[in-house]
Amino acid sequence: MNKLDNNLLSIICILIGMSIFSIQDVLIRILSDDVSTLQILFTRSIVGSLLLIAYLKIQNIKINFSTSYPLLTVFRGIIFLFGFALFYVGLANLSFAICTSLFFTAPFFVTILSKVFLGESIGIRRWLTVIFGFLGVLIIADPFSSELNYYMVFPILCALCYAGAMIIIKVTSDKDNVYAQTFHFYLTAMILCPISAMIGSLFNLHDPSNEVTDFIFRSWSYNFDITLLMLILVGLTAVIAFVFTISAYRLGKPYIVAPFEYILLVWAVIYGRIIWGETISLQSWVGIVIIVTGGIYIFYRERVNEQILATDQTIR
């Protein structure tokens, strides 16, 4: 297969993968009315780890989940888990498209952290692009408005946590394979989610009147009903999307694949409108366009400078 065919196939794979991730986000938002975010992450990890092992068996890929960087791996798992817990809380309380677009500030944070922790050379154009991108965040959040929604901070913090995790992966990927890194995240969630739930119960952290603590610390239950099916589907969609996105980055050049991840935002707009009747203001649209433009330009500059930072891994 020639390079053109590989790149075309990689684009198809990333479009499918991101589209499936958007279905996962829809399921999580629906579940957020009744199910704890800790239970969602725990169940997703149980299902995901089992399916990941099954996939490796079917593909005859040697299963090796050991790590050469135990401390960094634990820290990465913690910030990844914390970040996506924040994202799911934001997803439950923000417009679907707004929450998703704010998460796409991740390439800006990756650029900043790459300079701070890896000493990467970042030119003036990318620094200006980072500033430009965060201007888009300010336009969306409108901090001087009397209707400021503090939940907008949650997907931004998730993007920061994600960027931190990607910097760690940049360090550990020379010895730890992508399947091991994914399993480590699942394992972290399987351990920390029930512990966090028990701490919440012990110290009575669940407050039904507070949307954040209610979503995080509400009690767990597993019944053979539609909720259990949806929880399983969250794990199933996560693994299927993971396989497609990893395949995309293996087949095509990162700078070709990465911009197509923004299909996730297109689906967020569509699902938000069709399922929840959400509309987006002109001001928010301007902010979204700025964030997307900034992200794509960073991918382009990495290609020009032959660097692989923000485009090194899938955004999800």
C-alpha cells in the first residue's frame, strides 16, 4: 500500500474513531443524571481492560503490561483520571459543543509544557498561536459577564491534565508500549475509583444540592437494566474508538491525522442540537473557530519544524 493510500486510510480511521468517541460522550452525559462519574470511569475501565486483552489475543500481539517508569506511570494515571472526571462533570453541566471545544485547548497546553519540561524549541509563531487560542477561550467564557459559568473551567483543567499525561508519555514511550500505557490508565481507575467512592461515603461528601459532589460521590448500584447496558457500551465504545485512533496514527503522518480529530466537535454540535436542543451563540462560535484554527496551526508548525509534540498522540 502506498503512502497516499495509507494517509487516506488513516483519515478514515481517525474519523471513525472520533465519531465513536462522540457516542461515548453522549452515553456519559445521559448517564450523568443517575450514575456517579466514579462508577462510570470504573466500569469503563473494567470493560475496557477485558476488551483490550481480548483484542491483543485476537491480533496475536504479545501482552506485556509492565512498565519501566513506575512512578511516572502512577502519576500519569492519576492526572488522567482526575482530568477526565472533571471533563465528565463539565459535560453534564455545559453545552455539549462548548465543553468539547474547551477541551481542544489541549494542544496549547502541550506546547507550553513541552517547553517547560522537555526543553523543546517553540518559535514565536506558536507562542502567538497559543495566546490566540486562549483568546478564543476568553471569548467563549466571557469572564466579565454576569452569567459566567464556572463549569467552563472543568474541561480546560481536563485539557491541562491531558497535556501533562502526554508529556509523561513522551518520556515513557521509548520503553512502554501504547497498550501497556492504556492498561495502566484502566488499572489506575479500577483502583482509585472505588477508593474515592469509599472516602466520599466515609466523610459524607455526597451533597445532592451540589451538582459536582452529587455527580462524583452519589452511591453506586448495578442492576440488570438499561443503565448497566449503557455503562458497558461506554467501555465498548472507548476500546473500539481507541483501536481506530491508534490505527490512524500508525498508518498516517501525525500532522495529517491530527486535524481530523476536530470531527469530534462537529458531532458535539449535532448531538447537542438534536438530543438536548442546544444552541450556540455567535460569540461562542467565534471562540470555537479561534480555538480550532489555533490547534490546526500548531499541528502545521510542528510539521514545518519536524517536531512531534501536540500531534504525538490522539487527543482522546
